[in-house]
Amino acid sequence: MGLSHAKWRVLDKCHKARNLAEYEGHLDVNSQLLRELVSISKEIQALVKALAPIK
């Protein structure tokens, strides 16, 4: 997808935070991390929309 290592680290950190909330009940909302997640998600959405159709 061409995402930088830093963006993959943000996605990984968010995934780990989700797992903590889901499996251990520990929910700590970090507003900066959430903003980064939304931004990266929009970028990924644009990349997926730009893909050629599956034949």
C-alpha cells in the first residue's frame, strides 16, 4: 500500500489498544492517536478506491 513504517506503527498501536479494551477491559482514549488513526484510515480508503477493479 505504500504506507510509511510510522503509519504502520500507529495502526499497530491502535490494534493493541483495541485488544486491551476488548479482552482486558482497559480503555484509555488518546485523542492524538485517534486523530492519527482517522487520518490514516482516510488515506487507506483513498488508496483502496484507487485500485483497479477485481476481474
